Amino acid sequence: MTLTESFALVSFTLFSFADLRYRLVPGIEIFLLGTVLLTFPATPIQTAIILLACVWGVFRNLPGWFALPFLFYPPAWPVLLTAYGYRKGIIGRADLLAISSLACLFPLPAVLLSLLGLEVWRRLWIRRQVGSIPALPGLLLGLLAFLFFRLIFQIP
């Protein structure tokens, strides 16, 4: 496991516990900053595009055409989808920042598996509980599935 994967796994585990217990994720902004600092030297274009897509979601006064160029970069699609959900009030800010961090750190299949893990978690959660759904445990579930599949199939 690389340094970035270890960083993401430990951080997401702590954030998941915080999200379950307090329904608040303190330090997710620092996590995003850490991922940007880790990945910018290796992949500056991808990191910049993901960060700009996240900025479009956070600042609601930016027009929609600002995000139009990012539609031509597939790794930004999950971030744009989450950013749109945040702009409409469906998804929380911490979820947007977490998915942006994952998109900086991991390839597109990892982010898509994290979103799939979120959907599995959502379905389990609504059977047991009522109210808002903590998303970070679902993202962690999908991230663990990606790392497990990568370990099993020895994909670099």
C-alpha cells in the first residue's frame, strides 16, 4: 500500500467514526488540503481540475458555465455530480470535499466504487434508521472494496 492509500484509509476511517457519532466531520478541509499537497507534484493537471470542480460546488455564486470544461475530463464527473448535489442542498459539504479528495488520490474506478459503496450504505442505513445518512462510512466501504480488489487481482 502506498503512502497516499495509507493516508486516505486512516483518515477516512477516523472521519467515518466522527460522521457516525457526531454527524459532523471536523478537519475534512485539512484532509483535502493534504491530498492536494500529496498529489499536486505528481499529477498537477488532474489535481487542479478536481479542485476547480470542487470550488464550483462550494461557491454557489459561480455560474454553471464555469463547470462546462470539466465535463470533458471523466475523473471530474463524480466531483461535478456531488458538487451539483451540494449546490441543490441534497449532499453535505463534507461529502463533496471527501469525494474531491478521493478523486485527487485515486483513479476513477476507486471513486466510482466509493460512490457504489455509498449507495450500499444508504440502503442499509434507511432500513435501520431515519434521518440524514452519514456518507463517509459508505465511501470508506467502497474504498475498502477497491483496495481489496486491487490486492486480489494485483492491479498496479
